[in-house]
Amino acid sequence: MPELPEVETVRRGLTPAMEGTRIERLELRRGNLRFPFPEKFEADVTGRTIIGLGRRAKYLLIDLDSGKTIISHLGMSGSFRIEEGAQQTVPGDFHHERSKDEKHDHAIFHLESSKGPRRVIYNDPRRFGFMDIAERSELQTNPFLFGLGPEPTGNELSAAYLAERFAGKAQPLKSALLDQKNIAGLGNIYVCEALWRSHILPTQAAKTLVTKSGKPKESLELLVSSIRDVIADAIKAGGSSLRDHIQTDGSLGYFQHSFSVYDREGDPCRTPGCGGTVSRIVQAGRSTFYCPVCQK
Ligand SMILES: [Zn+2]
């Protein structure tokens, strides 16, 4: 599943191709993805100018001059492809390579730009992605976006805030960090990475990072800065791979993160001087990768 840094690199890659263009036509090749496309979706967007692209958690937000916003989620296997003349670009930074098989092209934005016609194509073999449209003024209460916690890189996320959320919680830290009401857009990969960076055991109770008086312990301060760093580093890495590949054709290389613990079971821990071996356990049905020596 694409994680927040991947969605952010998709947003950054799509922005120059979509911002300021007019949607000449939206072509929907089926009635649904994970959910049905919104009613009158094509009519709602036709002739509208795209004024900007935003992101909230793992949702891509495409702002139209009508005051409405298209909400797009990439699901498990969704990606966008930009076609301009014979040139193709797939913005984004995915751990697993993305499909370019045209039979999985489900939604096509036919755009008019100052440089001529352009197509932005949504491809999704497994169809777990979806699109919705809402009034921008009502995004806060949209069912997909309602109740999401702060962004992992935003100023709202602080150790004091998490101490409030974690106080008294016996829930394992891993699950508490994956809870989108606590932090929005943090997924399995970056939770593992952030816990490893802060040398904290994923199985320990969330409340153990909070003092009896409800204040964040030093370990929680460290965890918050690790979360920020791990996301910022991934966005930076994705962004640089985008810049490297932006002008290439459809065969562009997909940047793969070199994760520190994720997907490294049995490999040596990268903490200097640790000497441990990365282990994998299953928590709430998801793999957790960690080092039993330096994470405690
Ligand atoms: Zn270690």
C-alpha cells in the first residue's frame, strides 16, 4: 500500500502536469473502483480549471475552481500516469512497481494546458483505490477525512499531544501509531522505521512512554522527532528520484527506499555497534520488523 511519502511524491509529480490546466473531459471506463464513482462526476468536473493539488494523510486532493475538491486514494495498487504526446511519466515513489497495463486504466483526465493537450491516467489493477468529490468548505466533515489525527510532519504533532493520546493505553505502541485518529497517514513501513530509529520496542504498551502525571517521557520526544525525520527523509528521497526521472519515458526507474528494518528479517541491524539481527513478528495481522537487541 502506498504510504504517505509516496502519495506526497505523487502530488509533487502531478502538480506541474495538472495545476492551471482545464479539464476538457473526464473519461470513466467503469462505474466503480473500490466504491462507485460519485454521481454526475464527469459533469461536475468538465470545463473546470484545476487550481492546486493538496494532500491530507494518504488522500490526494485536487482543487477545482468551482469550489469543489476531488478526493483520490491510491488503494493498494493505484498510480497516475502523465501522457503528453509520446512522452509518459509516472510520478511517485513506490516500493512495488506500478502497472502500466492499459486494461487497468480506469479514469482519464483529458486536460488542456498552455502547452497543448495532456492526459492524466489513473491505473489500478486491484481497484482498492477510489475517488470522491466534495465541496472544499465541507472537507473536514467528509466521511473519508473526518476524525483524522494530525499530519506526521505538521506542527500539530508533538510529544505533548501524543502523551495525551497514549496516557493509560495498554495498546501496543505499534498499533497506537497506526491508529489514524492518533496520527494521520502513518503506515506499517514508517512506524517500524521510526520505532527502530528511536530504539523503542514495538510491543510495549503506549502508556509506557508517558509519565504518571501525563507528561511525555524523553523516549516519546525522541519518537516524535524520529517520525518527522523518517517521513521527511522518504519524501526527500522520493522527490530526488522524481527529479532524476521526470523527463524519461514510461520505463523510468522506480525508486526503492533502502529501509533500515522494514523487510530486512535476518539481516544485521544497522544501529552502529549493535550487532543484533532484524526480527519479524506479526502484530494485529501486520508484519513488524525490529531489532530485539537495540530496541527496548
Ligand atoms: Zn539493533
